[in-house]
Amino acid sequence: MGLFDRFKGKKKSDDSISQEDFNEMINDPNIEVKINTDDLPESPVKSIDDLDLDPETKKKLKSQTVFVGEDGVLPEDQEDIKEYHENGNLKVEGNLEFGRKEGVWKWYHENGQLEMEGNHTSNEQEGLWKGYSENGQLIHEITYKYDKENGPCKFYHENGQLRKEGEYKDQKTTGIWKEYDENGLLMNEQNFVEESPELEDIEQEYIKEYHENGKLKLEGNVKLEKQEGLWKEYYENGQLEKEVIFKDGKWDGLCKFYYENGKLHSETNHKDGTPHGPSTYYHENGQIQGGGNLKNGNRDGIFKEYNENGGKIVEKLFKNDQCILNKSYYENGQLKLEGNFKDGKQNGPIKSYYENGQLESEGNFKEDKQDGLCKFYCENGKLKQEGKFKDGTVISKKCWDEDGNETECE
């Protein structure tokens, strides 16, 4: 016997049916299709859902199909079903027609409270289904079509407040989904982009989250579960806090950060999640605070720092994130100190200056310690003190007064 054997109409002598006969069965309300479950395991087609048919045709076929067992006996036309928990309370109730669930079905918790209710059509969930907690509180409302989540749905907090709402399409989230806290305040908003043939393997969504005061907290796009493109975060007062470019879940490109008053705080460049390129920082009054160049996360080149009035106060030369030359300045712009560094320690010549530009001292350092000849000057430029050092210890020294006369050292 083939998979299909009609009760009415002409019989076939072989194990197949023609497309013409098949179409006749589907469109003729007086023809009923019988599927013997004994034949199903031997066939690559295990159910009507496995047939290469559109949903409407499958539904029509199911409405004309009766599943029978080994004895070939048809189930009763209608049967009221009731099952009970061990404590005697009703567990489930509904109606069967020719062995298929039809109409409203209900399930109950052991305490007797309604647990779930919804409609069946030809054994499939159809329309709005509701679920309840053991205390009778509504916890979700989900729309079904052809036994799949399809349409609007809502989920609720235990206090009855709406927790989440959105829409399904063929069991996939689509469109705008919103989440709320227990007080009803909007906390999160996501926009799921529907897949298209051109973007078959790309899942996208636009996300929004909110502060407790209802102000927008952050927003941005997610692609294949990774942040993508421009993301923005906001302070509780609504001011923009940061703008970050993402690529494949990593910072990539120009990123901006802001003070709570809306003034620009900093601008940094990133490549594949690592700081790379120029970076600039600003005082709250808008003046440049400092900046320099980064290479693969390391400082490289000259970095400068400025006071709130725009005056340069520090200038450092970096190589592979190590400072090799350091200069500091007075507020009037005069050079105050300059020295060489190696491995984070003072190494080599170092000079300091008075605010009027006169040389104050000069000497040499080795591993952060004075080493060799060091000289100190008065503000009028005359030599004040001269000493010889080794590993930071004075070996010998001479001293002079402001007139240049040698004097005893203190």
C-alpha cells in the first residue's frame, strides 16, 4: 500500500498517485485522505509537515486527513478529553475530532488555577494563547499560526505590570521589542531587522536601553550578536556621554567622549579594538588638555599637556610606550626642566631653569641617581655649587656666593 489511499473515488493499482489526483483530493471537500501510521517509518515522509507544500495546502490536507493505527479503526468523530492531577484536580480539558485537537484547550496547575489556554485548529495552536502563574496572575500572551509563534506577544511581571512586548514571525523575533521594569518604566528597546534573501545569514537588531528616570541610556545596532556601527551612551540628564564606532564587536574608528555639561572630553582613534592613531583630551572649558599619537595601543611620538588657559606645561617624547625625553614648563611658557629617560628612569643629561629662563642646574643621572659632575647656579647666572656624584652619593663639592667668591659649603 502506498502512503495515500483514498476512501472515495477511483483506486490506483500502483504505490503512487499522480499530481492530478493529488490536486483533486486537496480541492474536493468530499474526499478524505487516510494515512496509515504503520507505513510512515518506512517512508522518508514522516508527517504532512515533511511534504514540500505551502502552509495553506498543508493545513487543508491536515483538515482532510485521519491518522489510524494498526487495526485501521477510525477514531470517534468527537471526544471530550479530561485528565486529572494525582490530587484529583483537573489537569487538562479539551475536544478531539477524529483524533485531532480542536477548539479551546485548557491546562491547570495542581492547585486548580488555570495554567494555559488557547485554541487548536486541526491539532495546531492557532490564535492567542495565554499562560498563568499558580496564583492566577497572567504571565504571557502569545499569538500562534500553524502551530508556530507568529504575531504579537506580551510578557508580564509578577505584579501584573507589562515586562516585555513585541512580535514573532515564524518563531523569530521581528520589529521593535520593548522591556519594562516592575514600575512600568521603559528600560530596553530592540529593533530586530527582518531577514531578506540578500541578507539570509545576517541577523540584525537595533537596541535601546533607558535610565530609571526614563531618559535614553544607550542605543546601537547589533549584527550577528556583535555590536556594529555607531553606538551612543547618555548621562541621566540626557546629555550625550560617548559615541563609539564598532566593527565586528570591537571599537574601530573615531570615538568621542563628553562631559556631563555636553562639552567634548576626548577624541580617540581605534583599530580592531586597540587604540591607534591621534588622541586628544580637553578641559571642561573647551581648551585642549593634551594628546598625542598611539600605535597599536602604545604611546609613540610627542605627547603634550596644557593648562586650562592653553599654556603648555608638559611635553614628552615616547617610543614603544616608554618616555625617552621629558620637558616641563612654567605657566609663562618658559622651560622649567628637561631630561632623558630610559626604561622609565632618569638616564643621561638633565637641566633645570629659573622662571626668567636662567639655567638653575645641570648634571647627569644614571638609573634615577645623580652620577658625575653636577652644577647649580644663582638666578643671576653665577655658579653657586659644583659637586661630583657616584650612584647618588656626593664625592666632593665646592660652593660660591652670589658675587662669585668661593665659600664654605653648608
